[in-house]
Amino acid sequence: MDGTKRVNIKSGIRVAIVLKQDQQSGLLTEGIVRDILTKSPNHPHGIKVRLMSGEVGRVKEIHP
């Protein structure tokens, strides 16, 4: 699944995101999507989401 397309991301799914402060290192943070923050249908760096934990970042992986 592609994290750059908004249609692939729904509230309640498990994803891995990269936080703003981790963009250089590429460290991923896993969690459940609470809100989708990107309004456009796609974004080259990943759709921005808020996790249930409150963390905000761009989706790099979508887990089944």
C-alpha cells in the first residue's frame, strides 16, 4: 500500500510515520491513525496524519 495516496489511508488503520524531527534519520514511529491532515489526494513525501497518541507525521508504511 502506498502512503503517498490519501485514498489508502483511513482512520483506525496501523501505519508507520516519520515525525518532523526524525526526517533526517528516517526513524519510523508506529501507531493507529486518528486524523488525516493532508487535504490533497496525494503527497510525494507521504500523507500527513495524527496518530491516537497525538503524534503528527507523514505515512511511510501501511501495515495490514
